Amino acid sequence: MQTFNNESMILDAFREVKTKEILPLGDFLKCKWIHCALTGVLNRKEWIDSSGKNDPPPDFYDNKHKLMMDVMRIDDHAYIDEKGRIQNKTLQHEGELIKKINQPDRDDIKLFVVGDTKLPTNEDHNFERYYKNFERVFKEHENKLDLYQANHPGFKTIFFICDESCAYTEVFNIDDKNRERNEGSITPNCKPHLFCLDKKFVKIIQESKVDYVIWYAPWKLLEPVNNNKLEVFPLPKCAIYDVKKLTNKKLVEYNHELMISSEV
């Protein structure tokens, strides 16, 4: 049974994303090349899975294109407690559900787990935790770049971020933030959070020494209320960054203190 604990399943899910849902940032042709190297039918077989516990990092490498890739999962649940331990009640709950299903030998089953922790919204979906989790996990992997390069000299490095957070919107003031909101919807008083263009998040990517970043966010959904008709706001499912060619031209500044989740 495969879940998102399996890096190969994350990669397979990414390969199903439509091209129109992917935002290239930096050198357009380089971003398209990276996408093709990962998703092209003939290119897929070039990737060697090295994500096992006893395998040398990073998680995948491609000798033909001289690319290597490490996969990381982030969300808006995890936090570090007063004893310095990482806590994530959502993943803990999902792990309990997976154990109950208990199909360890069924690789033909792909399981997407959506648990209900019964936590208040601010604990279940928390933007401050989201940003800190992104920063912590990204930099932990960046600190291993020398090891990756030692294992695959001359290869370009891709960081693949699997972002399992919900969508967010920025309200105009604290009063709006404290008002009751409809699940999964945004009103005229909200500014949709284009996660992959958030200047503060992208700065972490820009300042890194990685060559390319793929930021995959499969669960973000916003449904604005427009004349009593629900229409899905077109958030990208993924962004591909050519890090060395990134500029601030398209980036957006948000007030993180005014962020609310699209889920209650």
C-alpha cells in the first residue's frame, strides 16, 4: 500500500498535474526541461529511486540528464514544542488510520488519507506554523547539499517540496480575521494567497544554493463567492523555479499576520 510516506507516490501524483496548472519561474525553457525530464514518458525510466533507508541520498537521481532530486513534505500543522520536539497531530492521526487499514503488502493500492483531528482551526491550519515549517524543512535539506553532491558529482540538484497545507487568504484587518467565514470560500474582503509567489517564502528559495525547486501543492482550493455562484479560484497546482534566474518581478508581499485558512 502506497501513501505520501512513499516518495515515489508523491512523484507519480505530480506527474498527473496538467501543464496549464504549472507555473514556471526563472528561465522558462529550463523549467520546461526539468518538467519534461521528470514527466516525459521516455524520461521516467531514467530516474533511479534511492529513497530507501539504507540508500545514499538524495531520494532520486537520473544519470542521463545528470540530475538528482530530494523530496520533502511540509504542512501547516507541525510545530516544535517547548522541549524542542517536532509535533504533528495531523500526521500522527493519519498514521493511526493507515495502521487500521493495514495493507502493507499491497503496492497496487494508493491511499490518500484525510483525517479529522477535531482540533480548532488555528491549531489544525496555522499560517505561522506553515511558514516556519517550510523554512525549517527546506534548510535542513539544504544543509545536506554537500553530501548529495559528493554522491553525484557534477549533477544539478532539484528540491521537490510536497506542500500538504490548505489554501489561505489575506484579510484586510484583524476584525475581518476574527469574523466567521464560510468553509473553502473567500469574500471580497480577502486577498488570495498565491503561495508560490509569496515573497517571504520565495526568498528562502532564492538564497539557497539549490539549482531547481519544484513546489507541488495538491490540496489548495479556493472558491470565491461571486453573485451567489461558486467558482474555483485558479491557484497553481505547482511551480517550478530556476533558482539562479529568479527575480522579484512577479512576487507578492503579504501580511502573514492577516492570513486565514480556507478550511474551518
